[in-house]
Amino acid sequence: MRGTRAAPCRPRPRPALALLPLLVLLFHRTRPQGSPGSLQCYGVGPLGDLNCSWETLRDLGAPSTLHLQSQKYHFNRTWTVAVPIGQSWVTVPREQFTTSDELLVWGAEAGRPLWSPIFVNLETRMKPEAPRLDPDVDFSEDDPLEATVQWSPPAWPPHKVLVCQFYYRRCEEMAWTLVEPELKSIPLTPIDIQDLELATGYELSGRCRMEKEEDLWGEWSPILSFQTPPSAPKDVWISGNLCGTQDGQKSLLLWKAPGHCVQMSYRVWFQVKGQEPIPEETPYCNSSIPTHAERAVVSAINATSWEPLTNLSLVCLGPGSAPHGVVVSNIAGSTKLLVTWQQGSEEPQEHVVDWAEDGDRLEDLNWVRLPPGNFSVLLPGSFERGVPYRIRVTAVSPWGLSPAPSVWSFREELAPSAGPALWRLQDDPPGTPTIEWGDVPRRQLRGHLTHYTVCAQSGTRPSVCMNVSGNTQKTTLPDLPWGPCELWVTASTIAGQGPPGPSLRLHLPDNTLKLKILPGVLFLWGLLLMGYSMRLATSRRCPHLQHKVMPRWVWEKVPDPANSNFSQPHMEEVPQVQPYRDLPILEVEDVEPLPVTEPPQALSQLDSGYEKHFLPTPEELSLLAPHTSGPGTSLN
């Protein structure tokens, strides 16, 4: 960006300059002028100080003094300036020399010159200050876009001409572009920048030099940032499952932001059948798509008059025109993914391939557009190992969209980082555990699932495992031994098996225990039945059972001893003799006696030694009937 170095300007011939060859002879041991590490001096502005700098080499050492000798106004007058130790530059105050003077300058160490002197013309060897840029930028109203920037040169004598050059670049880019041609301070003309792009941020900076000093440029001006007029987004796409089951999630209309240096607002229309489109303004690069929308139109607020609107059809076409056979493959030694597909039944206007990392927001979708006839693309960006990416290919035509089913892919599959959660279902059949497990999150699965592994460990026995198809998430375990048991499930990909998920602890009962307990249960039931029968037999509600089931000594009613006088002295009651008086005479007739029946032996058993203080029961009366006196008994 700097011009080529020019040879030093030679002073006008003077008689005193005849001594210059002698000075050169004094410095025959120094390095030639212009070699690396040589001295350079220049004035700062038209009335500024003199700055000198050099490059120190080890073989020559560093100067301790700087010598200046006037060659114009004060012939052969020399003065010195001390150089601080370790410093490779020095500033000579303006008061120590005369404006527009011509000087010989050299450095010395202990009076020994270190290099040959240089000639400095203070009238031309000056570095101007930076130019000033006007922040108001004007733009053309037709295509191609041009920008015009006004500027003013630094403070400088009006009779001296400055040459200035200006560079511009896109915001956030590194390379600068020269604005041609270079401009002069006399006459002063504005800066014209051509072939700019709409809705783009740019930066502009400039510097100036003396017309005769091609290698001595002044300081850079502060960077002027400006933005070209807004423009409707060129790349509009859809995020979400617009042509499929949305599961309550809305789709978004997306467009790519023009850059961090550009501030814009947009106006969006959605055409819904039977409704009048209502514009919606938004400062963001997305908008929610309403239900049954058939077309979307996007424009920029305050856009140029020649800029067209951007529209996209939102109609979902039949699956026959959608791409098919989508295959995603990785490239060895690369972090990119290659996507290939086959064209549908109709040739589209273009293909769009979009992709997103699992768990990303709808706004984080990436996409690329491909012209018709292209059936493969190497997705830009860096894809990580073990991270799932959803990739979709869509055929776009003026009449609508035909998306292919989404494909989940990995740049490189890894073993799962987690296992599935496990829970127990109702036993089927009873006593046989039935378990079920959930899905491993795709981000933790880190590959395509191949199968599950179900493991069980009972007590101190070694664990037993079995593989289950990846399409199954439920199984029955019929052969587990009784007692405590621990179950867990792992998931596997082609890269290997993952760690176990949360374990499930069970305690399985001993099924043979029923056969051991059954006889005891039956025995207890028998005892309970006998006790209940005895209870019924001894109750007054079933007296007939007492005689049939219970022995006599059990059901016989025994008087309460508290009602007996057995313990009291026995006093026999003697009837009193009645006074004599006339009594009727009873005539007794002899009758043939009846055969005497033996009293039943149970009579003696009825005599329990207690006096009876209660009425006899009907059964007792029937037993006592044979003891009554028969006919023929006489009373005196």
C-alpha cells in the first residue's frame, strides 16, 4: 500500500557543499546510505518537530548522540541531540532549526560516526496529518450503486499540493481496495466509490503525502463506516415441518442477515386463501408462518426503487415430485458431509438442502441453494463427531415445494454416552417380571441404534445378559431365580456398547413356597372349622346338636354351686302332728301288683349331691317317671 522508495532530493549547488566529500571520507567505515538500519528523518506537519529513527545493528552499536548540520541558512552550523540509552528514535524540537532549512544528519557513538549522513530538506520532507472524512455519504439512485464521500485535506500551506489516496473494504473483511485515481488537494474533488452492493456495510480510510515525497505518507484517517441502502433479502427459506405433521410447532420463514454491520427492518406479507394480506414489520430475520398460507413476500423498509420484492410459494406439492434416495456420507479426513439424491418426477427450479444440529432452534437452520441438474452437495461448515444432524432435500418450483423425508446423519458415529431408563410393568403371567425401557436421547445415542442389551444379576451370582432388537423396548424375564435381583439396559451403535442406564431392583418371591405352605393352611382351616362347629354346638341356639355331637358330660347343665345349701348344716324337716279329729276312711282294695321295672342306671347319675332349686326340664321329667308309686299303694 506504500509507494516505491524515491532517491533523496539533492540540494541546490553551493560552494560550501564542496566539503561534503570530505565528510563522506570521514565516514568510509560506515554502511552505505539506504542500507538496512539507516537513519530516516522527517518533519511533522508544516510547522512541527523533526522526528528521526534508525535501526540498531549489533556490529555497529547504538548512537549516543545525533548530529545535525545546517546547509542552507546557517552554513556548517552543527548541533547535537542526546539519545537516551536503548532508544532508537529521537525528536528534535522545532525551536532548534529553521523552517525550510536543509540539514545533514548522522549518528555517533563516543564521537565516532556510525553511518553516513543523510540529507533532509525540511521544506518537502514532511509527513502530513490525516485527512478528514465527511460522515454524510450520498448514493446513486440507479444501478450500479455508487457512493460519494466529501473530504478535506489536513492543514497545509495553500501553495503546496498534497496527494491523497483512499482505501475501502467490506465490514469485517481484512483486505482493502484502493480507490482510483489518487486525489489532490488542489483542486479538491470528492471520493467516488463504485460497484457497491446494497444492504452492505463498508469502511473507508485515507492518507496524504507531499507531491514530491512519494515514499513519505502521512497518518491514516479514522475509519469511516457507512451502510448502503437496504435491500430485500435474496435468500428466503422455511424452517420447520411445513409439509408434514407439525405437532403443534409452528414453521418459520427465514432469511439470511446482511451482516453485523447492517441495521435493517423488513416488511412481510403472507397470502392466505380468502384473506387480504396484511403487512407485518419486523427487525428480525424471521417471521412465523400462519396456517394455510400459500405465499410469502418479503421486502426491506426504505429500499431502493429498482429493488424487486422476494417471494416464495408455500404450497406443498405431491410426494412424486420430491427427491428420493437421499444418502449422507462422510469424507475421510474431512469435517464435511456429502449429500446425494435422485431427482423426482419433475425437474424443479432449484434444490435446497437444509440441515440443523439436534436440539437447535428453528432460527438456527442452515441451507444452500443448488441450480437444477445438481444432485449432490458438500455441505459447508465443520461437523462434529458423534453429533446428530438432520438433513433435508427439497425440490422448489414456482408452484410450490416438494420436500424429501428428513435424514439423521453423523459425521462419525460413537458409542452411546448414556443408557435407557427402565421400569417394571404388570407381571404377565403372574410371577414373571415384565420390563419396559425408554428411548436414549439422540444426542446421547451418538449414532444409529443397532440393538439393546438387557442384563440381570441375582444376589452374588454373575450377571446374565441378552441382546434385544433395536425396534423392541419391552421384554419378559421368565427364568429369573427368586430373591433380590438387579436389572439394567444398555444401548449399542456400530461404534460399540454404551454404559448402563438407571438400574431397577426387584425382589422375586419363591414360587415353591406355596406347595410347602398349603398343608399348613389346610390344617388351620380344619381347626377353625372344628372350633366353629363346637361353638355352634355349645350355644343355646342349636340344643339338638349338643345331644348329637357332644358327649353327655359336656352338654349337661350343672347347677351353680352358689345356689346350693350343701355346705350348711343339714336339718331334716319333720311334719307336725295334726290334732285328732274325724277323718275320712279310705277303703283299700287289693289289686294284683304290676311287674316292677328296673330303674334306669342313669338315675344315680342324676343325683349330683346338690339340691335342686329350679324346675326340671322335660327331659328330666321323662327320666324320673319310673320312680313314681304305682296303684295299690295305701296311705294311712
